[in-house]
Amino acid sequence: MNPTVARLTLRGLLGRRRGLLLLVVPALLLIVSAIASGSSADPHGLTVRILGDLGLGTLVPILGLVVGTGVIATEIDDGSIVYLLAKPLPRWRIVTTKLVVAIGVTWLFSVVPTLLSGLLLFGTRDGLVLGYTVAVLVAGVAYSALFLLLGVVTRHAVVAGLGYALIWEALVGNYVEGARTLSIQQWGRSVAEAVAGNAAIVADVSLGAAVPLLLAVTVGATVLASVKLAGLTLAGEE
């Protein structure tokens, strides 16, 4: 990590209107959970729907998209990335520093609300809340890496990210069984199922497939983003 790059990235990420957007979705999750905790519905089913569908299925990809693209795509679009690339820093260090910032911010605005919402809804029984909390942790890493890569390779990173999160994962992934294997959300559910145990959470992808895929996406996206950023430097010099 480079402390200067991290500080500038964090300031740019939280100092704009994007910072307010980061508060909206977690606040919505907490409000819905607070209201639902007073209902007479089955607590287990309610918790699975809210933490699984709203939390893991909506909160995490939206935050990952906003943060992952925000740490670098904006700088590329307005040209300010040139000043950063002019510094004597390896391109991979710029990418990894921005990725660490993206992961940290995503965790802050997704893991904490998920844990608090789960405690409101279901407490600490059956490991259900712990399972979803860990799922949000691992999914947040993969989403951050993937969307950061999109921010480097395309000027339409937000559109591409929304296409993946809303069309592929929310629509295709929920209704086409084979597509679930290529869904970060489903990989997170597999981790949640393993942590919770006792059939508290049901996943469609095995843990043996989910963990390697999560690692492959995170590492692969980081390496490819580093290579593409180095190519951007060369293109600018030419």
C-alpha cells in the first residue's frame, strides 16, 4: 500500500456526493430491519429474506459498484489519473492500494449494517447472522476487485457493473440454474451456508467451487487491472 495514494483515494471517494449515496443503502437496510423486527412473521424466514436478498443480494453489489468504480474510474474520466501515473510508483501498487481502500469502505458500509440488522432480526441464534456477515465480507472483496477492473478497462464502468449486478445476478442468476455458478452473490451464499451450518442457509453452489472462484475473480481482476493501468500509461506516452 501507498499511504499517500490511499489518503487521496479515500478523500476523493467520501468527499463527494458519492459519500451520501454510500449512506443511503445501509440506512435503508437498518430501517427495514428495525420495522420488520416488530412484525409477527417467522424470524428465520424474515432474516433470510432481508439479509440474503436485500443485504447480500442488493446492498453489497451496489456498494461494491459505487466504491469499486469510484476509486479509479472518476480519475481516468477527468484525466487526473495522469498526475498519479507520473509518480515513480509501480502500477500494481496503485491498483492494490485503491483496492484496499475500496474493500475497507465497502466493508464499513455493508458488513456493519448487515451485522446490526441481523442482531435486530434474529440475534445470535444458529449462526445465521454470522453466516451472512462473513458472506458479505468475502463478496465485498470480490465485488470491489471486479468493479475496480471495470473502472480501468471501460469508461462505461457503472453501466457495465449495473448490467452484471442487476441483469446477470439478480435476474439471470436467480432463474437460470447454470448461471448461478458464475455469480458472486451465490458464492457468498455458499460461504454463508458453510459458516451457519444446520441448513440455516441454502446455497446453490458448493463451497468447493465458491472459494476458488472468489479467489480467482479477486486475484485475476487485480492483476488484469494492474496490466491495463500500465498499458494506459504507455498509451499516454505514445
